[in-house]
Amino acid sequence: MFFDRPASGELAVLVSLNFDSEAEPENPREFEELVLSAGGDPVAEITGRRSAPHAKYFVGSGKLAEIGAAIADTGAQLVIFNHDISPSQERNIEHELCCRVLDRTGLILDIFAQRAQTHEGKLQVELAQLEYLSTRLVRGWTHLERQKGGIGLRGPGETQLEMDRRLIRGRIASLHRRLEKVRRQRDQGRRSRRRSDVATVSLVGYTNAGKSTLFNRLTNANVYAADKLFATLDPTMRAVNLPHAGNTVVADTVGFISHLPHKLVEAFRATLEEAANATLLLHVIDASSSEMMENIERVESVLAEIGAADIPRLSVYNKIDLLEDSDPRVEYDAAGRPRAVWISAQNAVGLDVLSDAVGDLLASDQIRASCHIPASEGRLRARLYAAQAVLAEHRQNDGSTIVDIRTSRSTWQRLLKIEGLNSGKVVYETEEATKVADPEALGSVNF
């Protein structure tokens, strides 16, 4: 029921208004791209300005007549609003125009339904659609809307409507339970990666910024990538080996848009948590977009909404092949850490620079050292192997071991604390000097 749709595109009249009360007006260009991504064929666009939405029709009577004229001239079968409209307004407009009406949230949900491929993605889309549909059931039962008096006129309308609502409430509760299980499974996977000291890098950014193309380049994957909004819906994760950082998990995530519907944010909470729990965020930005700065602000707003505002990030300015005289490069902050990289994922330009920059950021909190482990501390050696921290080891004549390690400072401190080691028991060497490792002094040592 929720994934059926016409096999071909539909002629659509687009309606986009600006309201005096809006802090940020809707983006007509983004709206048109959303319609095209859904398979629609925009044949007319109605714009205007109002101080506030009309209570009954959302638009004024004059604008409603203009929309009706556009439908008559173009033969459109659908009117799409670049706004969220109430169920009653949607029903009233359909009654006046004798045409199907869809709002912005319904449009985005339809795109998500087309893109969902995995079991988890379909569950999330169905949950969002059911919560959206639950307030619009009356429209499907207008012919049985009231109990009527008289013989032969008593209908089951209200009974059927309430039955539908109960069924939907039960299905929504079931989906919440199943998605909670998915959330716990993802949490378990993240805890396992943290125990193994594996960093996670999540690609985030405005939709159609080139995240999936970059993901394919970095991981040699074959994720679907296309020049359309929300080409990626289901999260994909791959393990890669980055210079200076070692084994790293890279995650491709759903793109953001302005005014992302709250129903989608809630339904896709389990997916968005991959970004909220990442070690590093790669904010992929379309450097060729005329609205680049606005898109950056929109992404920052969504990151704050999902609790990812404080996660370290690297800005990746993509599509420099569409700019004039722009070469791949890295920009650094005052502390000498990479803060922005300019690349072209489509042409595979600057990817080595990006990998080095990501590796440098991930390695800034890592230890690379040679540890002299006495024979009596064999358990520490075993724990280092369990944490996948050992790069190489060299046996000594006295039974001790020199182990080359690469791990995070927090993991190293945790292992020493578990073993109860004090100063002088484990010696590690860096390029600068040989120092004694202990949990107290380690924090002040730079590698």
C-alpha cells in the first residue's frame, strides 16, 4: 500500500509562497529538484506572498483560482505545495480543485519510499508514512463519514474509520519496537568498534553534494550515486585503511535539506545516530553551488538537532572541477590542523590529500610507539593484540618483547590501568626520546 506509485511521471503544478512570519523562506529551486527526484513533471509554478496562511485553503481565493486555471491549461493531475499544510486544508483544496494535493512532507516521504532498499530503511519510511497518514484518514472515507438515519442509510463509516486508526496505531507501535531493536543493534556495533579502537568517519552534507561518489572513491564500493536529491537513503559502512590512522570505518548517510520534516528526523533516528556518534564528520559541500553558504548553515542546523554539533569535523569542498582555476588543496587552522580540503570526487582529484588530512586528524589523539614489555607483563601484550593496536613485535633474548603499537591515548591509558602498571614497568620509545609510561604522565607527552 505504502510503496505503490504510478509507473510514469505526473504533471504537477508547483505552489510556493513566502510568508512574512518565516525566518527563512522556502527554496523554489530545491523544491523543483525534489519534484523531479520524485518522478514528477513540473508544468507550472505559482508563487506569491502572504502575511499568514489562509485558514481554510492555505492560499487566498485569488491564488486558488490561479492554481485552478493552471490545472485547466496544463492538464496537471497533481498540485504540490512547498509547505506543510493541514489535513483539513488539503481536503478543502482537493474539493475545490478536483485534483490531488500533496504537501512538502508527503513529497519527501514519497521520494524516501522510492529510495528505500534495506529492511531497516523500509521500516523507517513506513513509520514516517503511517504517522503522516494517521491524520489524513478521513479523506479516504468521506463517503462513509457519518452515521445516517433511516432504513438503508445506516453506514459503518465511523466504525471503519476508527478501525483503521486502531490498526495504524498498532502498526506504529510495532514499528517503534522493531526500530528500537535496530537501534540497540547499532549501539552494540558502535560499542564493539570503540572497544577495538576503530574510528568512524561519517559523511554528512546537503543532499546531492557528492557524498556517495566520494564514499565510492574512498572505499572502492559501488553505492548508488546519481545527480538527484536523496539518491542515498540507506546508510552504508565500509572499512578502509587510512595513512597515519589505520583501520577506519567510513559511513555514508542520508543527505540533509532545509526544513527536514520532524517525522523523518524521528523515524531515521537510528540512521542519523551514526553521524551523532562518529569520531569525525566529513562535511561534504558542493563548492559549485550558488547557495553554498546557505546549505552549510542548513546542515549545521540539522547536525545540532541530532546532537552532532560538537563532533570534530573536516569541511570537504567537492566538485572543484566545475570551478575555474581551482586546484586540490588543504587549509589549516591556527593550530596547524586541517580544517578544509578542496577536491573533485567525480574526477578523483585531491583524494590523496583528503586521505592524508583525515589521517592527520584521527592520528592527533593516537599513540605511535615502541613498547618494551617485560616477560612478566604478557597480559598487556595480549590486550594490545585484542585491541588491534600491534603493528609489529620483536622478541628479545631476555624473554621481553618490543612491540610497535598504534592506538588511541585513551585505550593505552585504559590498558595500563587494567593491568595496574606503575611508572617504570613499561617503557616506550618515541622518535624524540625514551619515556616511562604511566597513566598520570602520559597525558602530557606529545607524540
